[in-house]
Amino acid sequence: MRIVPLAVLTLVLAAPGNTLPAQQAGVIRPGMTEVQVRESWGEPLMVRQRGEFMYMFFENGCLKTCGMHDLVILQGGQVVDAVARASYHSYDGVSSSPSERVPEPTLPAASP
């Protein structure tokens, strides 16, 4: 029966080449480029540049409770850090602000 192999071939050829597997969608990894970040998390709300650093801010649905948007930091065009609070975003590196970190007040330094 030639219909099944033909159908499989049609599906393979019609599949887009740049899609991520479902289990990897929304994952940022150290070393990724700006283009790869946009492909994974979509378009950022805003982008800031300072020297060789780029800061990409993304909607996370918890701005009021989290205190910030999700953030990806690139240095020299590659991801070096990220802060992901949305359930649909994740960072596969070691974040400088892990979600399990409990906020604590910063007390003023004692005067000499």
C-alpha cells in the first residue's frame, strides 16, 4: 500500500525546519543568541542596551506579585543569565535570581 509512505513523506516535507520540540519550547540556555531567545520566548516587551550587555524583558503575567518582568541578559551577543517567573518560561542555566529565593530587607549600613 503506497498511500501510507506517501502520507508520511508529505508530513515530513511539510514540517517547518526551525521549530523546537514541544518539551523544549520556552527554554533559554546559556550561550543562545538574541535570535534564538526570540524564537523561544517570542518578542520582548522592551530591550535595553548598555555597552556589550543587552537586557530583554518579557511578559510573565505576574508583574504585581513577582515585582518584575522575566529577563534575559546577553553579553557579547550570548545569553549569560535569565530570570524566569512565568510557568511557560524557563532558564537551563544557573540564574542569579532563583525563584525559590525568599526576599529579605536590606538594612542600612551602620554609621562609623
